[in-house]
Amino acid sequence: MRQLESKDHMIEHLLEKVDSLEKTIKGQSRDIQKMAGIISTYERRLFGTSSEKTHRDQVEEIVEEDDIEEDDKDSNPKGSTDDVESDSAAETTEDQQFNIPARKKKGYVHPRKRDYSDIECDEVIELRPDAEEIKGARLVKVTSSFRFYYIPGKLCKVKLDRYVYSKDGHLITPKLPYVPETLEKRHASPNLIATLLVNKYLYHIPVERQLSMLNTGNIQIPKSTLHNWIAAGIDSLDGVFEGIREVVLSDDRMHIDETTMPVVDTDRHNSRKGYDWGFVSPTNRMMFFVRDNGSRGNKVLDNQMKDFTGTYIQTDGYVSYKRVGERLGKDIVQIPCLAHIKRKFHDSIKYNAKKARQALEIINEIFANERQYREQNLKPNQIEAKREIELRPLLKRFKAWLSDEINKENFFADSNIGKAIMYAWERIDKFIPVIGNGLLEVSNNMAERAMRSHALGRKNFLFCQNEESANRTCKIYTIIESCKLCGVDPYKYLCEILSREPEIGESWSDMLPSNIKFA
């Protein structure tokens, strides 16, 4: 009996222990979920989200987002928000461990109401009481208010009647409004061509959608006609493209990147991937795209770089950039991209968070300093002095950390964190020229941002019909992106270029977005 009683007591004790362990597991599971939410929050701060705003119902206590450019924003992890007080305590501990400055919450400030007094009125409507009511009355005051009206897009037909006269056996015929030679036998005006080009290549509206927008009235335009108008409009801009290319290649420094643009393969009845190359001039604030049958090989890069008169190029880690100077017999210095190095460490957080965050702490400090230089509008010589004090020690510290990690016995170069470390180690010394040149950047984000137009184009109109169409796409993207860099309205610029008759002594350089003077 005593043995049975002791067994019952043992079973009861074990059951209580099991219940206790189950409660502990549940509590630890909640803690794991909370910590996963905190980690996802930090990851989102490092590389942003696919959304343009952070929702308060996702994370209440948010720190300053690190200085990583928008085209590196790849993920949008969702974190848990259960038990806000516990999360706050956990985040405080993480902030102290990784030296992440906490953001001070700011009270909501109501935006100032705009009165739109700077906008001219297209029409003034006078509203008066009934004539019978105001008999014998005197005017006290006039109150003004306004409303915005919208006029939907409409395709209008304008008839041009030319009166031809005869004098002394010669005909006197008035000239038609100027259009480029490629548009002379077409019914589209420069205004319409500019609208079609901007809609497709700036706002990324496919031709089919534009066709449905235009064919709403009595005028019905065939799809092929619309494509022909777009092609003719781009062909008339060849001179502008060549002028931009010449200016970009004359800079002392360039940002270069490449991106994909699918093209229809009629033989295989599907699309094949091809590459467009982008070259950006930071000094002249212009850029150009080029395509050579969609190739990503060295020859395409070399064909463009042979006309480059500068010294510095900033690129990602693609192998074609490494020996371009040797291939061309030029003294070209390649500056790597710190944003790509940061991305490698960010991607390895889930595999080795401790080491990845140690690297990111140094990289984030470099980006924070660079952001301050831009915000303070420092001159190049001032930036050089600042970098000598701030950037050089950080690079030295980063290199020492990379060296220590590589020399550890348990270092494995083929691991995720190992690949990130080796990627940074191979490039860390190439940042040294940045210290002594205030015009150079630490990242290639200027070129990365310019590639967004291609990404949005691929998403909306998917592909180009042929190589000829893909080359035209490069030309028009060149002009639109250069306008954006120069702060010029692409639509206004295209209307001006397509309708302005060349004057004697005027060259294409006078018509570039950076030099254009609107009539």
C-alpha cells in the first residue's frame, strides 16, 4: 500500500511538473514571438519596407531608420505588437547592446493650410443676386472663394487651312507649324507626342491603356498608329541623346549600373532577358542608357568607356567593372558601393545576428555621417576634412574587425556571414580615395535610383517588342531621367524640343535639359 501511495504521489508530482513546464514553454514562446517582432523591426529600419509609411499598429516604438537607399528596400517583415510594455523593455535592452539611438516621439503637428493664392485662375465667374432683389441696394463687399475643376483628356482635331497665293508666276504658301522631320507626314502634334511619351515612360502607362483613354469620342486611332507615333517621336530625339551621352562621358566621375529589360523572341515565342546599362554624371546631373543586343559582356562596357575622359567610376561588384581600365589602357579607379556591402550583412542577420549587427553598426555610422554632410550642404574641401577625422577611423576599425573575423579558427568563408565578410574585405581598401575627394560618394545609389524607371516599366508593359524598340526605350529613358536629375519637367521639355525649329548656330548642346531655355 505504501508503495502505491508513493507512486501516486510521484505521478501527481510529475503531472504538476509537466503543467509547470508547459506554462514555461508557453511563456517562452510568447517571448520568442516578441523578440522576433523586435528583430523584424530592426531589419525594417535597416532596409526599409516595401510600403512608404510605417504603421503605428505594427510597431509603436520606432527608432530612426538607417541610411539605406530606397532601391535596396527588399523586405517587409511583420512584427508582433503583443504586450507593449514588455516589448519596450526588450527594445531598450537591444538599443543599449547595439548602440542604436532611440527616436524621440514628436507630437502631431497639423500641416499649414494652403490657400493656393499663387495659382492663376483660368476663369472668373461673377455671382450676383437677382436683379429684382438688389434694386435700391448698394454693394457692400465682394467675397471670393474658389473650386478646382478637372477637364478630362480629349483628343482634338485641328484643321490647318493654308491660303496659297500667286505672284509674278510664283506661289506663296504659308509654312506649317514646325515638327521634326520624322513627324512631318504624321497627324500627331508635338503636344500629343510628348503626352504619349511621358505617359508611357514617366508614368508607365502601357500603350493599350492610353489607347482606351484616347478612343473615348468620335476619333478612333488604331493601336499600330499609336506605336508608330511613339517610335517617330523617339527617333527625332537622337541628337539630344548623343548630346547627353557626350556630356556624361566628359565628367571626371561616373556612377554605373546595369538592369534587365526583356525583349520578345519571335523564334521561341516568348521573351528573353537582356541588359541595359546606365551611366550617371553627378556633376552634370545627367545620365544615359545604352543597349547592345541585351549583352552584359565586357565589350558593351568598353565601347562606352573608351570615350570616358574621367578617372573615377562607382559601381557594384560585377566583375566587368574590375579591369575596365586595364582593358582600355586607361587609369580608371573603381570605387565600390557601401550600400551593397550593407545589404550583404543585412541578409545574413538571420544566420548570424551578432556578427552581422557588429558590421552594420559601423556601416550605419558612416552613412549617418554622410547624411549630415548632405544636410549641412558642406563644400568638397569641408567634406574631405570631416572624412579625414570621421571616415578614416571607421574604415580602419571596420577593416580590423573583418581581419579578426577572417583569422578566427571557426571562420567559414562559404557561410552566409562569411560571404558578406569576404565581400567587404575585398573592397574595403578601395574606399580610401573617397576620403581625399569630397566629390566622391560612399555608395552607388545615384545609379541604382536611376534604374527604377526600368523596373516600373517591366512591371507595367512587361517587355519590348524587339531590339529596335528596346534601343528606343533606352533613348527616351535617357532624356526623361536626365530631365528629372536637372529638375526640368519632362513633358514641358519634350513639347519644347519637338516644336522648336532649330536656329542658325544652335547646337544640340543648347537643347540639353541642363541648358534649355524655354520660349
